[in-house]
Amino acid sequence: MKTTNIKELREKIAQLYPKRDIGDLTEKVFQREVTVQTVALYRAIITERMAEGETIECEHHTIWTHFRLMSSILRETAQQAISLFLTNRRLYRLQSTIMPDHPATADSRDNTSVDEISFDHIHSLKKKLQIRVGEMLVGAGFCGIGIVFFDWLEITGPVLVGLGALGVLHSLILPTRWIEVETVDSSPAINPILIYAIQKKSAKELVRRLREKLRN
């Protein structure tokens, strides 16, 4: 039976780590379980804030800046988890820092914050894009190293140039895309709600439902 008790969920997540360390859980199973339990913890945090009669209709989870579902979060350095929950009354955003080898707690220990916005305060959903500058710079750096040391790096030199060129092309051809939730307030939001990974099924469903509610 699934629990929605926040304290119990935190304990379940913490217990996964020693089980992994002593070999009771394989890395694959551990990654899957910690992902499922972390999302359940985030959901419980939101559920605790909901009003009577309010229900979650859909949700969307991403990791900044890699824009992918939480499938291998412990193999990365500190990143930001962004979970969006659409209810029949409003849109919630939970943000939390994901640290390798540190169990999620969804409180001040991992800088968790929760924002919410009711439908009558949402003006529109605006698509935005941005060139991946960081990826472009890394690619250009690889190209530069490959060209400068081309005579000394007979094999790796061309490889670096090729990888660098691919990185630059990727950053230009596939820019980062997201949707910003614009509010009725004419002044720019300090910390607007952004929907990343908009090509994922969960994001499409959330945006579709949210647009329907705004039309109504």
C-alpha cells in the first residue's frame, strides 16, 4: 500500500541508501526506487497544501538543466528538480535541490520551495527559446583545442574538432525551448513558472489541460 505520509516517505527514501551500499539493491533498482519515492514525497507535500475538494489532475517532473525525468539523478552533480502539479483549482510548482548521495527531504535541507498560482491569475502561456550558449562554448573549445594541437594529436585532434563542431551545431539547431506561465500582472514575474521539456508526454498533457482551463 502506497503511503502519503511525508515523514514515512522521507524515511523510506533514506533507507534506500544503506541498502544500496551493502548490495541489497542494484544500482538500477535503487535509481528507480529513489525516483519513485522522491516524486511521491513531492506529491505528498503538494497534497498537504491543497484545499478540501481539490485534486491533482496531472503532473510533470524535470531536472534542470538536462530536461529529463528523474531517472539517474544520483549520477549528476547538484541539480534542481522542478515538479509541476495541475489541480482542478490551480497550478503548483515545487523546486528542490538534488544532491548526489543525499536523500531528498523536500524541506529547507534541500532548499525546497513551493509556489502556486490560481487560474484567474494566469494571463497566457508563452513559448520561448534560447540558444544553448554553454554547449556552444564547450563545442567551440573542443574545436579550438583540436585545431591548435592538431599536429600533435594525430587521432584525438580530428575527433575533438568533430565533436566540437557537432556540439556547436546541436546548440544552434536544437535550442532550449520552454513555456512561461504569464500572469495578469503587467510587470514581469520575479520567479515565473516555467514548463521545461515541453516535448515530453507529461508536459504536453499539462499544457493542454491548462489551456483548456484558461479558455473556460
